[in-house]
Amino acid sequence: MPAASTEGLLDRDDDLGQIDRALARALTGDGQVLLIEGAPGIGKTTLLAELRRRARAGGTTVLAARGGELERDFGFGIVRQLLEAQVAGAAEDERDRLLAGAASLAAPVFTATDVQENSGDVTYATLHGLYWLVANLAEQAPLVLSVDDAQWADAPSLRFLNHLAHRLDGLPVIIALTARPGIAAHRDDLRSLALEAAITILPQPLSEAAVGHLVQAGLGADAPAALRLACREATGGNPFLLAELLGELRRGADPDPAVVPHLAPERIAASVLLRVSRLHPAAPALTRAVAVLGPHATLANCCRLAELSPAAARSLVDSLADLGVLEGGDPLQFVHPIVRTAIYDDLPAAERSVSHAAAARLLADLYADQETIAVHLLSTRPAGDPAVVEVLLEAARRTMSSGAPDTAAALLRRAIAEPPSDGDRPEVVLELARAEHELNSAEAPRLFLLAAEDAADPVVRARALIGYAWAVHPDVARLRPHLDSCREAASAVRTQDRELALELEAARLGALLFSRDLPTSFEDEVERFRDLPGRTAAECLLLSFVARKALAGRDVAEAVAFARRAAAHPTLTSRAGHPLWRTNIIFPLLADEQYDLAEQILSRALLNAERSGSPQWLGRIGWLRAVVRHWRGDLRGAEADARLVMERQRPGKGVNACVLMAQILLDQGRTEECAAMLAGRGLDGHSEHDMPSVWLLTTTGRLRAALGDLDGARSDLEEALDRAQNFRNRVPNEHDIRVALVSVLHALGDESAAASLAHDALEAATATGVRRARGGALRVSGLVHGGTAGLEQLRQAAGILAESPSLLWRAEALVDYGAALRRHGQRTAARDPLREGMDLAHRCGAASLTQRAADELRAAGARPRRMTETGADALTPSERRVAELAAAGKTNKDIAQSLFVTLRTVEMHLSNAYTKLGIDSRQGLAHALAR
């Protein structure tokens, strides 16, 4: 007698044991993925149902969904099956709790929401929100998310389940899936989810004993051994096929063991169709209606689609249930997907298209949402129907707002195939371009241009050109050929939408800013916007370009004045905005060493970026704050921000963050790590018109110098300076490039070139009146000139930088001044600047400069105090980031939501920080970090 752990389950003891262990671990907060994988009919669904039963019996909340072939194009369809009832059915206070904080980002999945133009990375925001919705649900009780037939799940839902699977640490959540191995192998999203499975159950075919038991139970205890064996061989021990075979035998099929192999499994589909056709002339129409309508196959809907009376339909449903074709209940379902596939595949292609079109009309009459209707329209043949285009377009916008751009793209491609009218086509193409851009597709720029070229509506054309500017940013060279089109489009739309026209003007300025040899210069264009009042977001955006022009002209005071005006609009910190908006504002503040104000602006913007859930927005702002902290000399804080940015950037989009991180590592003396960071980073893909190439060349030049390759350093830095000057002084680190190049020329012994460039650097820096620039130029000039004159310049550099908030440059000036005093025989006088410089360098986290200062102190006859990594200095970037947020009053949950990590990760970093800081609670964090 085979083992029967639960009634109806034979030969499944090992599988059930794994299910029990998974449920036990979930109760302790050890979330995991459990995958039941096997051929159709092998018993996956039965095992999953048993998992749900046992989970409920143990007090676990169970949410279930089932994939279907029809619903694969329904964005977040599985997620909505799992979670929609929990949100919609909750009392108001409970719904507020479930959607609190970052979980609010999931709301568009369940409610209609308009898509915001250029609203950032909607997809990631949605995933982030759904994760926290699940986390909030799991606060009340352990949670099982059960997904049957995951091979037919929609892509956005699988994307979320993958996102969740990587963040289950500390969550009492089980993701339980069933899938067919053949189909799953061709879906990357499902395959990656399978790789996350801590437990994979592979149900095996039933043993001879189990099959024999079922044959006797179905045909009678006197069923001969030869028949039992024939049934095992015919079905391979597949439970569903065995049940179908036994049904055929009960209905009168020949039980001869020699005939049985011809009854299964390949004849199952034909058998189902034959049984249905023999039942009643109307039975095929009813089963086809069920197959076409899928999850919306209510008895009423099936009656309308099959053109049957309710009474006749009810009678047929009962008979089909007796035949083992349909399950009881409403909506109607087939007993197994194999049966549904047999019915659906028997529909001729033309009839299938007509049936889905009828289903779409039926659901529209019932006021179904556009996405539900659109799923059916995807299975119809194009017919040039404007109403179809309208439904698909609206459904696509809805799915875009919920963070499912791949689903939106599929709907829009079908809308284009319909096709839309000539007047409507540009708008559909524009929406497709936006979806493709969200998917990081190389097709997006081409589609934006296509929409712009075909658009008769000035608003559509302007939006398409703005979209193109975003899609190609920061490669502004690709926008250059379209500058005239942008100007014309801005002029055409101005009377209808002034704000849109101004945004398009800003897109033009973004290209002109880094372009040369154009009939219209950046300087000429930007003057038109100097007198804007700054009452709207677009006006402030244009004022930020006025600030950038003033900075290029070395009028730092005017640049700062316009930057402050541009920063006054609340939109700066409440949405993603133009890619250059904050850059244009922050660079003048950097030039004037107004680091506190710059950090204040960016920290406010970061809070909103965290709430938005957009890693792209977070990346842009985090990168700028890392730049500010780097210029300030806060290398540890800069590293923490830069690492966060690199973690959140899309593949291939983190060049600026990578280069900045390399600069930070270099200033910390971590040369090998810097070299590894830049490995493989060449100028391929960078034109001479883009700023990242300047930063990359500057960093590789400094790295070569640190590694002793002075000739290579000179080549890179000279190229960087040449490119920076071609940008008409619009690169904020041009002074830094000159300072670094002077040092390299001096080290090479080319004193003439070094002295000439030092003179130019000092002249340019003096014109700005900025302490950092003047102090840095005086420092390298003093090193080049040497002697008494050089010593005096080094003294002046240290004096100018004495009150500067640029702590690393101040430390360098002090150490170089102290070293020069020692070389001039003034050993006692050298000690104070060297000690101060060493302390500042250590405070900045510049280990190599700290060591050089200590060596100089010893040479000056002093004993430098030992610098140890204790307290805040000992924190890793991640620990520091978490500790700073905790010190600012954020809860662990707030921190986890803002940093896109799990609660357990926050708890681990805080615990480590407490130990290193010598405190036992968050109350002491602020004081300990400030020490």
C-alpha cells in the first residue's frame, strides 16, 4: 500500500516534509522562495493547495493567484490577484497602515492614476512600494504568496516577485510557485526567480503501488494486475493523465491491457473535445466561451458570448462538471489547464479573433476597466477601428502609471498595428516611446523623433522633442541636429502651453551648453531668459541656465544670485525635474564654497526622491551631494553617497558616479581600488562634447600620476584641460585640472611649462575671488617656484584657505607649507602647520596625506600622535549612512524604505555602528557622529 500522508496525496511524504520545513522557517522570519516544478498533471497544483491548507491551519495569511495564458499581457495581473482584495477590502485605518510610507507607491497598481511626464523611474517606484505593502501585511502574521502556473504570469508581476525574492531576509514571507519546466526555461524572469528558490520540489511520477491503488479505487478492487501495470505504463505515473484514463475506462473504453496504451496521454485532448461535442450541440460554444473569457467567465458572461439562455447554460455546466471538463462554481473554470488548452487551441484563428472581439465588447458594456478589455483586443486581428486604438492607448497609459512599461509597450504596438488614424498615430507613437524609454530601450530616441516628425498637434510635437532630449541625455551631441526643430516647436506651442514651451527651450539650452561652432551660442540664447520672474518650474529651470552662464564668465557672485533664484521654486525638491536643473544650481554654490546651502537643497530633494522610490532621481541627487561632500573634503560622506548612487544606477548609466568614486578613493590613498574602479573605463562612447569625458580624463590622469606614470598623466590631464576649455569654462573642476597638471609638469621637471600654467591658474583663480581656487593655485605655484618666493606663496595659500570650508585643500596647503618650512631649515616653525594639516587630513579620511604629514613631522623632529580609526572614522560608508539617518530621527523602517534595503540590513548596520561608536542606543548617535 503506498504512503498516503493526506487523503488524495500518494507518494508525497518527502515533498510535504519540505513544505512543513519552509512554513516553520517562515514563522521565524526566514522568508524564502519555494518552487514546485514539473510536467502538466504531475500534481503541482495539489501540492500547492496542500501548502496553503497547512499554512492557514498554522495561522499564516495565505494570498493566492493563478497564471493563465490569456492573462500574460495583463500588467500586474498576478499582483492584483494576490493583493488587490487586501487593499480594497481593508477598513480605512487598516488601508492607511498598509499603504503608509513607501508602500503608497504601490497604490497606482490598484487605482487609476494619470502618468506624469518624465516622472522618473515609475517601474522601480512601483516595485519598491509593493515590497513595503507586502512587508506591512506580514507585520500582522506570516504570509504565503501562492502563485499557480507561474509560467503564464505577466512580466511585471514576475519582476516584482524577483524584486521581493532578493529582499526576503527578515520577512516572514514565503513565495510559493508552481511552474512547468519547459516553458519556464524560455523566460528569463521566471528562470531568475527559480534560481532564488531555497526549496525546489520536483514531484515524481506515482509509483506502481500508488497507481495500482488508484486503479482499484476507480475501477474496483478486482482490477487485474496487468491492467494496473498497463495504466502505469500508459500515463507514466502522471496523476492527471491517470485520472483521465480511468474516466475513459469508466465510460466504457476497452480495458484490455493491450489497448490501454492507445488511450493516453496523447489522446486526452481529442477525448475532451469528443466528450464535449457529444454532450449537446451547444456544449462546444459554452466551453469555448469559458476558454476565451478566462478569469471573467462568469455564467452570465458565458451565456451572452455563447448566445445561450441561463437555464440551458446551467444545465450544460452541471453535465460538463460530471464529465470532468469544468469545475463547479462561478466564474467557470476548467478542471485543469490541459483541458482549457485543448478547447482553446481547437478554435480556428479567425474564430478566435472574432470571439475575443466579442468578449471585449461584452466587457466594455459591463464597464470593465480598459486593461481587462485590452487583453482581449491583443488577441484580435487589426481592423482599423478607432475605438480599439482608444482602448489600447488608455490601457497603456494606465499600465504605465502602475509601473508596467513592458505591458504598455505591447498594448501600444498592437494599437499601431490596428492602425490609428494619421492624426492619432503620433500620440500613440509618443506613448510607445515613453514606454520604451522606461524600459531603457535603444529604440526610444528613434520613436520620440518619429512622433515629433509626424505630429500636427504642437503639444504632442513639443512633448516628443522633450522626451527625445531626456532619452539621449547626457549625449547632447545627438540633440544638436534637432535644435532648430526644438526652437520652432517651442514657438508653435507657446500660446497653448507656455510652460511646455519653456521646458523645450531648456532642452535646447542643455545642448547648446556643451556645443561649439553653432550659429547660435549658449551665451546669446540664455540672455533671453535673464528677466524671468521665477514663478513657475520652467522659469526657474531657465534661470538656472542663466546662473550657469554667469559661472562660465567667472562672475561667481552673479552665478550664485541666479542659482538662489532658481532654487526657490518648490518643484526643485518635489519631482525629478530636468537633468541639468540641480546641476546648474549646485555648481555655482560649489564655486563659491557654499557647501552648507548646497547640501541643504540636495538633502531636501533626496527626501522626496526617497519617497518617490525612483533610483534614477535618487541617483542624480545623490551624485550631486557626493560631489559637494567631496569638494568639502568629507571623503567618508562622499563615498557613502557615491556608493548608494552606484547601487541604484541602471547598467551602463553610472559613469559619473563611477568616476566620482574613483576620485574619492584616490584622495583617500586607496590607489589599487581606484585603478580597479576605472578598469575598462575608456573614452569609447564619449564624445569631445560631453562633460563625463573631462572628468574621466582628469581622474585617470591623477591616477597615472599616483602610480608613477607621469607621461601618461600629463597626456590625460592636458586632454582634459583642452576639452574643458572648449566648453568655454563651463566645467566646474577646470581649476582642479590645472592644479593637478601643474603638479605633474613639476614632477616631470618641465619647469617652464609648469610655471606658465601655474601663472594661468593663479590668474584665473584670482579673477573668481574664490578662496578654494586661489588657495589651490597659490599652493602649486609655490611648489613650482620654490625658494623664498615659493615659500611665501605657500604661506599665502595656507592663509587664504585657513577659513575655507574646503578642508582637504586646506590640509594639503598646510602640509605643503610645513614641508617647505622644514626644507628651509625652519623645523620648529614647520611643526604647527604639519600637525594641523595631519589632523585635518585624518578628519577628511585622506590616509595618504595623513601619512605624508606624519613623515614630515618626524623629519621636523616631532613625534606625531598616532592616528587610529575609532568612533565615526571607523564606520563603513553603509554604516555611516544608516547612522546619520537614525541620528536625524528616522525609524529603522523609514531608513530601510529610503535606502531601498531590508529592515534586517538596517538593524545590522546600526548594531555595528553602536559598537564602533561606543554607545548602546540611537539617542547617542548625533553626539557620537559629531565627535
